[in-house]
Amino acid sequence: METLWLVVLGTLTVGYFALAGFDYGTGLLLPFRRREIALQRMNPFFLGNEVWLVAAIGVLFAAFPRLEGELLSGAHSTFTLVLAGLVLFMAAVQLRLWWWLVFMGALMVSVGWGLFLAHLLHAPWPVAFVMPVLFAVHGWVFQARRWKVFPVTALLCALPIPLAFSSIDVTGLMAHNDTLGLLAWVAIPIIPLVVLVQWSIVAISSR
Amino acid sequence: MSAVDLARLQFALTTSFHFLFVLLTLGLVTLLVIMQTRFTITGAPVHERMTRFWGRIYVINYALGIVTGIVMEFQFGLNWSGLATYAGDVFGAPLAMETLIAFFLESTFLGLWIFGWGRLNRWVHLSLLYLTALTAFASAFWIMAANGFLQHPVGYRVDGNVLRLDDFSALLSNPTFTSALMHVIFASITVGGVFMTGISAYHFIKRTPEVDFFRRSLRLGVVTTALATPSLIGAGFAQFPVIAQYQPHKTEAAPWIGAPLGFMIIIGMTLTMVSWLTLPLLIKDAVIRMRFPLYLMVIGIPLPFVAAIFGWLFREIGRQPWLIYGLLRTEDAVSHVDASQILLSLIVFTSLFVVLAVTDWALIARAVRRGPDVTPAPVSPLVVTL
């Protein structure tokens, strides 16, 4: 049961970070690209990653209740930065008044996740810049349509935080099997369904 | 202010902002289901245009509402880690159900609905909207189940110093959940009805050339409000015996707690009365020709939102000093973080939420002013295809 839930949480987190490169990466590259075209190309992916984040935090709460609070409140200001960046990014992309707000939002989210990575690894703060660099590279690969290296950069964005996460010992932090068993019936069929529908969104919008 | 006070203030503000978005989402999706079903069956262009116009407003509101929801969800872990530690096994179950079965699926179905416009078989496209609406109401279902547990904990057993899930079905038959769920559902449908009425009235005030379009919208709004409000009030009053049984001291939680409750009831009664008085005036469009009721309809748009916030204040403040009634005190659940950190996030989030609410309002106003026909420049990236 423990392995199963680590896999579920891992899948959701990987899903979020793999998709995050599309829009945060695009946002980070805005000063250097043709903005209208770049933003338009991002449309079908917009908000696609955030749903994975929401699902991941939900699973973290229910399956790892004694880890969730410690993990989030232990990095309170870092998450304030991540969330502030998220809010700014999503509002700015939709409002489309000032492109530099989109850039600022993307920068705040990605630096925030970088700080969280540094926090998990007990590494010095400059490690934080790993995430914005990875997102930007992935965003460039996506915008420039270099599909051959695309899976590589997607994985590079997706892996650091779930890997750093795996250093945490979860014994005693998980929910009781009664809760885990109930939720397993829900979580396992839903993930492939969402992947299928999200893939259809991209397929249909590029037709 | 102490860390607890700041964390409570932050939770109240985040929830209130989030709830404003949620109400309109649920209300509009219900009306969209009606409009798109009529379009799919009859094939009449006016129903398609209505689905598009109101769909655009719905999508704008949904996309900005998601952001407030993400902050809501993180807040449990950031400021209230004691809740997960103590009751995560039980309270977390409906919460995770909401994120997985409801939200995760809802936004994905909605995405396919948006980008599938004109590209999918119209029955398939309609069924996507039904799935979106169904999962949207499933969200309300699970969130209210989680909240019902806080109001009156059931289905748990104590194991050392934590709670364990004992009987999941007890959470779903919890009287503080079932009675409140219906109230929230009808409140959201009322919001949708009043909103649609008000926006259509605005267009008549502006002497719109789209008479048929907004006449149909206004009628749908008024009829929806008239049908929803009696059930809304019924479900509201049905909660008093439940409160008397499980939270007898609710009205003593704060000296002023009766005020929001009273205002909510007055607004509910007013909306019921006015919508029923308007019904006969729909005959031969009397209400549009009289013109002055149109102004009242526009002014009325914020009323159900205000009432809903008042209702929440009563429900949540009335639970104090408990976070989980009788089991966990609010002050014992707050995270071990500095008050200064909570203050920082409170200031940051509150200002950003004000920005979000203004953005939502600005984008909706832009979409409303442009009217049913799409101009080449889309109002928001998600509504390009609509």
C-alpha cells in the first residue's frame, strides 16, 4: 500500500512538472520571442498542469496527512512565493495587458519551486535557479518545436522535485490502510482517464 | 494579532473570495446545460449563440476561480498543519475525493468542451458539458461532506492521538452535510439566475439590437431564480433543527453572529418575492417595456453573493472555538510558524485576490459589452475557440 501511494503521488507530481515547462517556460522566454505567437501556442496547455498540482496536494493531504502539514508549513515563505507567482501568472496570461507580468509570474513560480528543491536537498540557495533554467530550456524546445529532444527536457523538468522528495522517510506519516484502501479505488482509474482526455485536448486543438 | 487570528482571517478571506467564483461557476454551468441541450435538440442558432456567449463568461470565471482554489488547498498545510496531523485520515478522504473525482476530471472535461467546440459531434460535445456540470456539483458534494465533518464529526475512531476513518458512509449521511448541501446548490443556481437576469437587463438598458437573444436570456434568468429560491429558503430553514441538535450554542459564538444570518434571510426572502412578482410581468415583455425594473435587476446582481458570504460567516464562526466540533480546538490546529510569516502571506494573497476579483470583473465586463457576436480579438486565451 505504501509503494502504491508513493507511485500515485510521484505520478501526479511528475505530471505537474512535466506540463509546467509548457507555460512557465513560455512565460520565461517572453522577452526573447514573438509574444503573440508564443502565447497562442501555449493555449491548449494553459491550466493543464495546475490540475495535476491540485490533485497531488489532495493526495498528499489524505494519504500522507502527517507529512503534508510539516512539509508545507516548513517552507511557508517559499510556498507564499510559488502561490503568488501562480496567481500572478494565471491572471496576467488571461488579462493580457502587460506581458512582463506574465514573465514575472513565471519567474516567481519557477524560482519558488527551485527554492523548495534547495530546501528539500538542504542545498545552498543558488540551487534554486536550476528550476527556472530547466523550465526555460523546455519552453524553448516546445516553442522552437524541437520534438526530438522534447521528451528529454520534459523529464528534466519533471524529475528533480519528485526525486528530492523520495529522500523523505514516510514511515509513520501515512494514513491508515482503511483510508488508503478506499482512495485507491478512486485514484487509480482516474489518472489514465485524465491523461487520455488531456491528450485529446492537445490533439483536437492542433487539428 | 496572534498567529491563530491571522491564520483565521486569512482562511476567511481566501474562502470568501473562492466562494464568489464557485457560486457563479455552478450557477452558470446549470444554465449552460439547459441552453446547450436546447441547441443540440432543436439546432436553432439562437441557442448556440446563447451557449457561446454565456459559456465565455463561465470559462473566464472558472479559470480565475481555479487560482483561488489552489491557494485554498495549500492553506490547510501551510497554516493548519494540526488539522491534517490529527484528522487527515478522515477529513482528508472527502477532500481527496474532491480533488480527484471532481476537480481533476471537471477541469479536464471542461478543457475538451472548450477546445472541442465545432470539432466534435454535437451530442458528444453536449455530453462533455453534462460531465463538467456533474463533476462541478460533485465538487460541492465532497467539500460539503468535509465541512460537515468539521461541524459534526462522525465515522471516526480515536487511535492514540489521531483520528482514523471508521465508517465512510457515516460521513455521507451526516445531517450537517446533507441539509447544507441542498442549501448551497440552490444558492448557486440562484446566483446564476440573478446574474443572467441582471446582465440581460443591462443590455436592454443599453438598447441592445439583440432583442430576441437577451429576451430569452432574461426570461431564463427570472424563471430559474423563481424556481430556485423557494427550495433555497426551504433548505435553509431545514437546517435550524439540525443546528439545534448538534450545535446548540451556535448563536452564542459571537455577540454579532445573528446579524449576518438575518441579512442573509432578508436577501433570500426579497429575491423570492421579487422573482415571483416578475414572472407575470414577463408576459408580452412588460418588464422590459417598463424599464425601471431593469435597473433593479442590475443592482440585484451582487445580492445573492453577499447573502452566501453571510451564510458562510454564520456557519463557520458559529463553530468556534472548535475547528472540529468538540474534538479539536482552532488554536491547537494552527501550524508552528511565526505570526510574521502568516502576516506576509496574508498581505500577499489578499492583495492578489483583490487583483483576481477585479480581473474577473474586468474580463466579464469586457465579454458582456462585446455582446453575443465574437469580435476577432478574444477576451481571454481560453475562450479563443468559443
